[in-house]
Amino acid sequence: MTGRKMSFKLDPKVANLPEFLLFMSQSHLNVEFNSENNEVLVTIPTESPAEIEKLIRNINKSFEITGFSSGNKLHFIQDSKVESSKMLIDFSYLTDEKSEAALNKLCKTIYWACKYKEITEQEIVNSFIWPLIKEISLYYSSNDEVKFQVYDIVSIMNPSSIIDDSTYTKGIVCNITDNSFFVIPLTEVHNSEPFLENEIIFFDDELQKKSYLINYESAKYVSKKRVEAVIGTINPNYYNVVLETLNETFAFMQSSSDKHTHSSNGIQETALLEIFNSAFDNLAKNSDFEQFFKSLQIENEILKNICIHCSELDKINWHTINKISNSTREETKTAFRSWLDSQQNLKEKCSTLSFTSLLKAIKKTIKQ
């Protein structure tokens, strides 16, 4: 089993290259240097943050790092030549004074944490700076080339290590759409038995020995860009057990029998209004559906027609929807799923949103 791979695209600078070659010969990592393409490829058999940090320092003595990639299948998430490091001092590339002030404040905050709170540089870099760099790179890249499928266990890059204690988490892939996938996170624990091989198989023997909790309550849709690598697979029979438990978990969380919880419809309406509050407000004031559709990015004519006429219905369900639409139920559902797949923020707030809930929210808005 090959380990995780990291690749650095480089721009040479004046430095002692023989010193770097000497470091390569002494490193415990598998390091390859391609002088023709100015690339360094590293294979990591196990997690080794100290070795990786040492590697990056030594690379930077001889090169400017202009691109970086990580995972079993490599693809650069940044590949633009960055000029000298003085940019990080005077921010000469910025034209907005507020942006420059914000970055200056960031540098001062880091200085304050290191000097007065005795936070180590390594903690600042690993917990804050690298996650931010990766988040910006992911946001503006097309990093969706890792191939995975339902049943796979994947390594996921989170926005920050501050909340989850680790930049990388693991999860079970349950559903895949055009731009995202539904994942059930796995959280490492130390007070239970590891998964059996007839339940979950990790490709790395060290991962197989560890114990994990299936965190059903945190299951959600995540952008495909966040998948770093496929690290295992789940047995289909055990996967069915997981799905049944997931259904029970969401049924419990959305139960209307508990006076302290919202109903399923309430949760969906809350999510819609939280994401598209101004659009619904404008619809209530002027009934301008064209602007409403533009705000929600609804372009499908089937959905538009039903939304416009839904206020005419006494009750909103699939039986009554057929009265105002010439399209089949499956055609309408497919169009709605396609729209929902494009609304990542909405899916993260409410992965169970239905088309009928959207129509009820529109009808309620029009009737105000």
C-alpha cells in the first residue's frame, strides 16, 4: 500500500542546491526531485508532521513553492507563480485599504499569540495558516478529480482544524451528485473496538487498527472538492445497517412529538428563509417572480411554472401539483434535485429539503 503523496511545484531561487540534495539523502521520507520539471514528489508511509515541516523548510531554502498538491492521485490546487516574499510585508498587490488593514491585523494577531500567549509557531501554521491557504486554493480551483463512489471511505479536507481538531477527517460516502456528496463522518475514539473487516476495510493497516465512532448527527452534503483520497470501503451489508441507523437518527432529530424541536417542514422553511430571506421578502412586496427566480438561480421552466401557480392550490402535494403541470412527477423531481445540487449552502443547512416545502413557503409568502 502506497502512502499519502505530496507534490510541490517549484521556481528556483539563489540558494545552496547541494544542501537540499544532501537533505533528501538523509530524510526518512521518500523524496524525489525532478530537476527538469522543477517538482518535488514526497511519499509519506505514515503521518509525520515534524518530517513534513522539516521538508518544507528545506525546500524553501532552494526554491519558491508555486504549487502544491496532496493525495493518492495528485492534481495541483494552486499553480500560479508568486513573486518575492516582500508581498507578505507591504501588501503592494492590494488596492483596498480595508483589505490591507485586515491582513496587517492578522499579522499582529499572530505576533500577539506567539509572544504573549506563548503559542508555538507550529500550532499557528498547522491550525490556522495552512487551513486558510488550502481553503482559498480549494475555493478557486477545480479540484474535483479524485474518483470515488458510494460505499467508499474518503479522507476529507475541512475548512479549519480549529473545530475538528484535525485538518483531515474521514467519512462514509452515501450519495453523489454533480457537485457534492453526502457523507457520514467517522470520529476517532479510544474506548471502543476497531471496525471488523466484514464491516469496514481501510486500505492502510494502521487505520484498520484504530477505533472510530460513526457520527450520524453530523452527516451532511460536502463539496467534491474536499475529497483528498479514497482510504477504504464499507461492506454493502453493513452499509445497509448504517443507512437504517442514519434514517432513525434524522427521524428522531426532526420528530414533531418533541416540543423543543421543529417539525420537518419547519426545519426546511427555516433553511429556505435563512439562505434566501431577501428574495422571499421581495416576493411578498411586489410578487415579481422573475427577480425571485433570479435570486434563487432557478432556470428550469418546469419548476418556474409550478412555483408561479402554486398559490392557486388549496393543498400542496404531488396529487395537486399534477393539476398545474404537464410534466411527470419524476421529471419535476429530477429538475428540483438538479437545482438543489447547485445550492451547496442550502443543502448544508437542510439536506432533506423537498420541492413541496419550497412551494409551501412560496404560497405562504404570496398569501401574506
